[in-house]
Amino acid sequence: MSFRLSQRDKDIIAFINQFRAVDRDSLVDLFFKQLKLPVNACNSVMVRLYRLGLIERTQQYSPTVYLPVDAKIKKNSQKILHFLSILDVYKQMCTYSTPKQVIVEDKPTGRKGGIEPDLFCIFKGSPFWIEIQRNQYSEQKMQAKINLYEEFFFSDEWKAMHWQPEERSPIFPSVILITPVRYAATSDHIRIIQIASIHELMEKYKGSSKQTKEVRSRTTSYSGGIKINLT
């Protein structure tokens, strides 16, 4: 059977493959919002792509959640909620600026037991590794997680990551913990930001130009040149 896909079709399929689980309303916001009847248009496109065998779907959730055709998660898996929480963080970012170099479930060390952030991206010019805590951890477990980031910091492997700036010193990403609980986890070497949402992050760094300059000046005091400038 021959069929022709539009660029939007291809973008939707690629987006679902990237985020693993995407709900219908998110697709409406990201791909159909400019249309007169965005929900109807989205439903029509998604039914067509599903019937063509280019995506999978689960109706265990309302609205429908779409999955890659080779998804290795069950259609009623709690893992779907995990991927939807990552998508929600991405969508919050998009209300301010579209993130670049997005990697879902990044594994920068390439080794089992290394850091495994839920999301990596460059947002408003700064690189971030994002941990989304849907469950409450013990203080010890959270500090152990931060210790893994410190180990990676001292390994210097991060300096060769493909997203590093070509004409500037390598930057070690700030680590964002998205959690309703505040932990005592600390680090003398990497920047840790604990917030309940991206909206809180933007409020936190929405200061004056003077604050921005102060943050930039602190950047140079870190080995690895941590950068954060969200204003």
C-alpha cells in the first residue's frame, strides 16, 4: 500500500518516538493549535497514522495516549505516566522557549549504574539534566544520586559530549530536581536546583539584569564553567 506522509505526519511520528508516550491533548497543543478545529484535526490525523501502522495507541487513559510502534512498554504500564511527566516538563519549557538537543532518558555515561537523568536539554542557552521525582526518596538515596553526578563531573567525560559549544569552554549541566519535596542533598561542585515545576524555575531566575551579571560572574568560579541564564 502506497501513501504519502506530510511533514507534520513525520514530525508527529518522530515526536512520539522521542518521548515514548504522548497524549492527544499534548499533540493538539504542539501540532494543531493554530487550526480552526484543532481537536478534530488531531483526531483525524492520529486515527489515520494508527490505521497505517505507523504508531500505536492505548485507550487505558483519557484522552488517548500514543506510543511508538516498537514500544516495549505494556499499554497499561505505569511507565507511561513516567513518560507523560517528562512530556509535561518539556511542554512547560516550550511556553518560554523551545528546548534544544532534547534527549529523553539520557544515559551520558553509557554504563549501567551511571547517571540516568529523565531529560537532557539546552534551555534558554543553558544545558540541564532534569530528574523528575514522582515518588519521595530518602535523603540518603537522593544524596547518592547527586554523588553520581559528582563522579561524572570529575571524570571529564562530559567535556566531549556532542552538544558542548564548539568555540567555548565545556559546560557541565546544572541538575534540576523537579520535586514537591525539598531534599538536603548538596554538592560543592555542581549546581543543583530543586523546584516543583519549570514555572517555578522561571520565577526564581526572573530577576534583574544585575542578578544575571552576578550569575555569569559566578560561572567562572566553577571548574567546567557552569552556565545558567534564564532571563
